Amino acid sequence: MKIGFFQFEPRFGAVEENLERVLSGLHHVEADLVVLPELAFTGYLFEDRREVMSLAEDPAGSMTVETLKRFCHEQDIFLVTGFAERHGNKVFNSALLIGPGELVHTYRKLHLFSTEKEYFDPGNTPLEPVEVRGARIGMMICFDWAFPETARVLALKGADILCHPSNLVLPLCQQAMVTRCLENRVFAVTANRIGSDSRPRGTLHFTGQSQVVTPDGEILHRSTEDREELYVAEIEVGIAKNKKMTEKNDLFADRRPLFYTPLMEKK
Ligand code: ACM
């Protein structure tokens, strides 16, 4: 299976321009699945909820989603993309799995980062892997990396590949995702953006270094901090089905859930 990411710099508020950039960046790509950054079409650093609402789209009537569905059909490809999702009077920081001619699945970010809490509603969709060409895809978004339960639940539910649209500003996640892969024996594609959002409330700089990591914790490729890149790797998905770390240790069978009950309590 061929999986990868497109690292680029969205321009804040320029939804159509960002869509064009993605379409031209992925022109003639040969892959089964490509992951795009978090909030790939709107940009990240919103002023307030009103501004998010004005840029977010309901996937049901979205020109962006219609264009991507058509693109996936023409290129015979699946995409996971960050998306500002409007749903009635709510607005979510979401990831969409789009395939040839259809929107397959929506995940709404569970763990909002910093100022996102001011203007996004917290996610309310279950962590549920979806099958794509024989692989089970689990979606998580950026700061979800800091809550290992996210990757664990997806892996326990059968995810082989974590698709991880990101807009990272801290220099911590890329190494942490190596551990997420090792402890769950899954692949992970972290698609980060580059460049900055300079807005009235300040400037945020994003750290690039998108990557693909294997269940053995090998970084197949890590991009630069500041250059656009389309990267695709051929992977053997079956490796992620074997949860053995040693001959006598299976990472799932050896778990002791009776001792993990505090995980179910809210502090
Ligand atoms: C983040 O969750 N965008 C850091």
C-alpha cells in the first residue's frame, strides 16, 4: 500500500487558493492514501468564533469537499484532510476521510489546543477506524498526540495506520509519535504544515517535519521544517497486525486493564 503526506503552507482565509494548491501539489500522485495538514483550507489562527463560522463549511454542501471527492475519483485515491466543519450552530476542528466520489468518515478533534478552546466545539465523534483498501485507518488530529489514549483506543479497535493532520507549534510531537507507533505497533502519518499565520492576535509559526513512522518506530521519512513536500512510501500494512514486541510479549494480550480503571475517571 502506498501512503504519504503533502506538507505545504496554507494562506489564512484563502480557501479556494489553498484548495488549488493541494490539487496542483497532488497532480498525478501515485498513492492509495495521502494525508493533508490540520485545517488545510482555512488556516489556523482565528480571531474568534465568528471568524471560524464564516470560513467553516458543512461538508454536505461544501464546494471544497465536492472538488476533493471528484479529485479522488479521477486519481483513484483516498485523502485524509483537516477541515473546519460547520454543523448547524456548532463548529468542529475535524478530519475528513474522502475517497473516490464519497465522504467516507468524519472525526472531530477531541483534545483542543490552547486558543482553539475559545472558538471550536470539542469533538463528539467516537474513535473509530475505517477500512481503506485492506488497511484500517484511524484518524487523530494534532494535539491528540499528547493523549496516548487516543492512539491506544484506535489501535485496540484495529487501526493499522494513524492518519494525523497537524498544525504543530511545539517541537515535541514528532518524537512522541515514534513512541505512539512502538507502543501500539502501528504506522503513523503526521502531516504538518509549514510557514506562519500572522493575524491581529499574533503570529504562530508551524514546524513542518511531517513524517511517516513504522510499527518498529523507524522514521521512514521526515520532511524539513520549511519546505513544501509531497512524500509517498510503500508500506507492508500486515506488519501492524502483529502486536508482538518479543517472542513472549504481545502488546495487547499482556495489558492489565483491571489496573487501568483511573483512565475512566474524569479529574
Ligand atoms: C495543535 O493541536 N494544532 C497544536
